Amino acid sequence: VQLQASGGGLVQPGGSLNLSCTGSGFSLGTYDIGWFRQGPGKERKGVSCIRRDGTTFYADSIKGRFTISRDNIRRTLYLQLDSLEPEDTAVYYCHVLEYWGQGTQVTVSS
């Protein structure tokens, strides 16, 4: 199983990014899959997840600003980040079962 995350970058407050995570070695549509993030000096925490039936969950801190989605045919998980705030600065990781992607850095700064 491999997870390859991408899409991070430097953006100004209020800006947007779209993160992607492509999986290989497993059927992405079979499992619940999600995003975590780890800010500087902070613990890794769950951000959002999408169940195999399409049900979505969001952390309170990002609810209404981030949108999770999946494309099972392309074996890709997405996280649309809108209205970004400096507090969203973190390395974002995709996660399924016991597997983690390598992380993609999101930096929100003016």
C-alpha cells in the first residue's frame, strides 16, 4: 500500500488549495479514508474523513471551510481548503488503515 500526497504550498490568508492523495496497492473505494494534519510543535490530529459509503466528517476547526471528496476510479482522495487561516499551517497527511502518506506542507502566511 502506498499513499502519495500532493498539492500543498504557500498561500495568503483567505486563499485556497486543493490537496490530493493517490493510493496504490489497495482499492480506495473499499475503505474509510481521511486527512490528518500536524502543525509546528503540535500533535497530529484528524481533519476530515470520508467513509466508503460517502459519509463525511469534519473537525470543528475547519468545518465549512474544507471539503473532502474521493474519486474511486482515479483512486484519489481530495481535500479542498478554502478561506485558509494562519492556524491551518501544517503538514497534511492522508491515512487509510495503518498506512500514512508522506505529507504535504501547507503554509498560510502574508
